[in-house]
Amino acid sequence: MRPALLLCATLALSAQSPADKAVAVVLDDWHLAAAQADEGRYFGHLAEGAVFLGTDPGERWTKAAFQTWAHPIFQRGKAWSFKATRRAITVSKDGRTAWFDEDLDTPNLGPARGSGVLSRDRDRWLIQQYNLSVPIPNALMKAVRAQIEGAAKKP
């Protein structure tokens, strides 16, 4: 088994309930679909009204806008590679909604974090919102804030 698939299987199996496991499988497959540049599978995991929040302040993508933006990237044969190294999943009491947060290993961003919400639609889980962020250590926050404010002031 390839290391990425082994990691996905390990994360999915470490979940507690059957619902947790099902959500983990969806998230692992979603990340794997991007790494394999499988555009249909990747966007198939997103609900029609889904929103993807990227790391840039201007990146609030509806599913349609995100797919339009990402299409040329997927056409290159490789999109992006996110591998969850830790994930916490909570499922609502009625079993229809789940929310999660995950630490990600990414070649381009370095350590990153994803969080979001999924809803159950008949027999499958769909991602309603995904928020990608880059955690900033508190000791670096003052310097990072100064850089962000400086960039915002440039015309």
C-alpha cells in the first residue's frame, strides 16, 4: 500500500463511531482526489452550496467559482497535496451534521490547518464548508501582522 493511502486508511480507522469513520473517509478521499488531479471526484465531495475559504483574505470561493479557478490546475495533471496528520471529528446528535479540524502536511504551504462542516445527504456526506489556514505561532504574530498591514497599505 502506498504511504498516502496507508495514512488515509490509518486516519479513517482511528475515528470512533461509524459516522466519524465515514466523514474521515470522505475527507481523506477529497484530499487524495486533489493529489491525483481527479477534478470530478474532488468537486463531487462538495455540496452544491459549498464554500471554500482559502488562506488569502480574498479567497472565499463558492463551489462553482472554486471549480472555475481550479480547473486549469487540475488539467495540468496535479493539483495540490494535503495530508491530514491529525483530525478531530464531531457529529451532531441527530447524525446529520459533522464538523472537524485537521492538521495538514502540505508541500507548498508547510504546516497548515483545515476545518469545516459536512452534512449528510441521504447516504453520503458532503462538504458544506472548508476553511484552509496557516497557523502562526504566537511568537511570530507581531512580525507577521506588521507584514500583513504593510502589504495592505500598498496600492
